[in-house]
Amino acid sequence: MNKNRFKEYFLQSLTGFGSLALAIMFYFFILNIGKIFGEAVRVVNILMPVVYGFVIAFILGPMCDLIERHLEQWIPPMKNEGLRTNIITGISVGLSVIAALILVAVILVLVLPQLFTTIMSIVNSVPVVSAKATAWVRKLLQNNPELQTQVLNTYTNIGDMFMNWVQNTFLPRFQQFLNSLSSGLVDFIVVIKNLLIGIIVSFYVLTNRKLYLGQTKKVIYAVLPAKPANYLVFLLRDVRDIFSGFLVGKIVDSLIIGLICFVVMNILKLPYAILISTIVGVTNVIPYFGPFIGAIPSAILILTVSPLQALYFLIFVLILQQVDGNIIGPRILGDTTGLASFWVLISILLFGGLFGIIGMIIGVPVFAVLYDLATKGIGKLAENRGLSKASADYRELDHVDPENGRMIMKTESRTQTRKDRLLLQKLQKRLRREK
């Protein structure tokens, strides 16, 4: 008895001491939260190459799996199956990394020189475009001299303001930006260093991804009971499928859209085909708003050459966006997120407002994961109360019977109400007769 009482007192004291220790730790955490976050940021910066590596590996993972499946059929069985597996893995990872590097290099080589040429071309073409616009306004309003004078004065003032901005603000800042590239060479080298190390890290992650996946499952099942461990594994699998399906699918979709844009612009002989196709392809990664984000500055670029060609381009982009949204996109992406259009729009606005362009790109898969968790959680709660998990079953729901928890539909409720009304009328007639 004394031992049991001593054990009870000891556990109570231990619980109290633990609670006090946690309270003190929380107090010091709040007191030094700035320093803690500063150190956390420093650690993240140190490990940034690892972050780059995991992101690259996550994006290239599906390509590696695809190449491995083909190599499994092409490479014949060997006596040493471990060697065969290592060969297949090494070839698939190497091809995936090389393909990604070639793609990035080609884009940079094609886009960067034309970007500089385009900027200088726009600056040089402003006087010519201004003269053409002035002549067009004069011809259009030649029968109304007063209105012509007002419009030309306004246009001249706007043109002077724009030229002053270009000469006194834009060009000096652009030159300053070019100079800062050389002065900020250290930062640039750090980014390149992080990317190079990230590529090496991604190579190791891709090569050993199945081993790391098995180790992660081992830790989960060793630490947690079977039921919550299964739930966590299923959750992580859903997160991987949603993110991988959306991001990789969007990248492939954007490459196709960029190529289509390049081909059609060359057929229509529109200017700046390489630069604009790259802009349209890159911005297409952003759902809904991406095509318009890319189309507006691109149309302005073409407008400096020809207003009619800018109109052709806008019509083409609208058609391309419809083709992508209704044909190309659904075939590549499928229903990877499971989100309705309304929730996609909300996720883009919310995460885009919080995290900018990156938020607009990852907002849809993040919101899809949260939406999936909420849907499953609410469905489980409804099932525990004996209700249906399907949202469609609630469209015609009138109420839930509080006594037996049965779902009463509107048609059944109307029938019951009609019966009650007829019964009430009979009772009223019987009371009148008795009176």
C-alpha cells in the first residue's frame, strides 16, 4: 500500500516538474523568439543546397520512374540482380538530370540574349511608334481640329513623360542592375554553388529514394501505433501524389504550350517569338491567371512593333488558353488536385497574396491537401453519427431525425407534412361535427 502511494506521489511530482519545466522552456522560447528564428533562418540558409536538391529530386522523380520502367523491359536479367538494379537506377537518374540541365541551358541561351535585344529595341522604337500614333490620330480626327489638338497635346505630354522615365529612370536603373551583377558577384556565386551542390544532392536522393522511403516508413511504424501510422503513411502518399501530379504535370503542360506558342508565332511572323513563347510557357505554370500574366506584357512588346500584330497575338493567346484549359491540360493533369474551379481560384488568391508568385504556383496543391484532409475528417465525423459521407446526399436533405438520427429528404418531408395536414383537417372536421 505504501509502495503504491509512494508511486502515485512520485508520478504526480514528476508530472508537476515536467509541466513546470515545459512552462519555463516556453517562457524562454517566447523571450528569445527573435534569436531562435534568426538561428533557424541561418540553419536553413546553410542547408539551402539540400533544399534545392530535394526540390529537384521531387520534380525529376516521375521522370526517373518512367525511364526505370522502360529500362526494366530493355535490360535483360542478370545473375547479379543487385548490379542490374544499380545500373538501371544510375542510367535513369543520369538521363533525368542531364535532360533537365540541357533544358535549362537551352532556355537561358535562347532567352537572355533576346531579352537584352528586346529591351534596347523597345527603347529605340519608342520615337517611331510615337510618330506613327501621332499620324494616326491626326488622320482620324482631321475633321475635328479642336479635339485633335486636345488629344495630340495629351498624347505628347504622356509621350514626354514616358521618354523622361525611360531616359532618366529606367535606363540608369537598368545600367545599375547590370553593374550590380558584377558587384554582387559573390551572391551570384553563392547561388550557383547552392544549385551545383543541390544537383549533386538530388542525384544521391534520386539514386537512394526507395531506400529513404523505406527508412521513413520504418521510423513511422516504429514510433507510432499501427492505426495512426497507417493514417500518416496514407496522408504522406496523398501529399506526394497531389504535389507530384500537379507540379510535374504543369511543367510538361507549360513546355507544350510554350512550343505551340513558338510555332504559331513563327507561322504568323510575330516578333520576339522566342522571348514571348518562353514568357507564356513559364507563366502558364500559374493556374488561371498565368496565361493573362504572360499575355499582357507580351502584347505590349508586340504593340511597339505593330498594333495589328498585337491584336492577332491576343486572339491567339485566348484560343491557346481555351485549348489548354479544355484539351491539353485535362489530358496531362487529369484530376490531380480534386479541387473545383472555385476553390482553385480561392487558393491562388490566398497563397498568391501571402507568398507571391511561389504561392500562386504551390497554392493549388497545398490547398488541395488541406481540402482533402478536411473532407476526410468531416466525412469520418458524419460516418460516426450514422450519416452519409457523400456531399451529394445532402442536396435534398430536409432535416435529421433527432430521435433515430435518420436523414429525412425533402420529398419524404413533404409527404409527411401532407399526411399531417390531412390528419389535422380530419380532426378539425370531427371536432366541428361533435360541436
